[in-house]
Amino acid sequence: MAADLKRKAASYNPERKEGPVAKAIESETSRLPSDAFLWASVSTMAASLTLKLFKQDHLALFVGQWAAPMLLFGIYNKLVKLEGHDATERTPAGSRQ
């Protein structure tokens, strides 16, 4: 089944090129340092704890749920930097594909 899915995916995008929207997102997010997402996540945890201490339970839960998406954005940012469309579309000088 997995091989069948891979074969279908390859037929949809045989050259493995990203679309214009994905390229735009990757170019913007790759400018941010990966640490920014880590600190944003830690900040949301601290803000949630502060709100909890001030008896703002519902708001604390709402803000506390932002930590996981921030960490996921950081993972996406790191993947874009390591394996983004630049890695597949650019070839080093003097090499051939």
C-alpha cells in the first residue's frame, strides 16, 4: 500500500518541484532563526503559568495551547532550511544531475 501511494504521489509531481505558494512561505520562514520559535514556545508557557497564578484559568489554557504549534513551526523552519526547495532545485557549481 505504501509503495502504491508513493507511485501515485510521484505521478502527481514527477519533478518534485514546489508550487509558488510553498516557495514563498519557505523563503519567508527560512529568514527567521530557529531559536525564535523555541523562545516563543517557552514564552507562551511562562505566560500561561502567569495567567494560571492570577486565576485566569480559561485564558491560561488558551495561551498554553500555543506552545506545541510554536515548536512545530520551529521544526518546519528547520526542515525548510535543511531540505527546502532550494536543496532540490539548486545544483552546486560544476555538477550535473
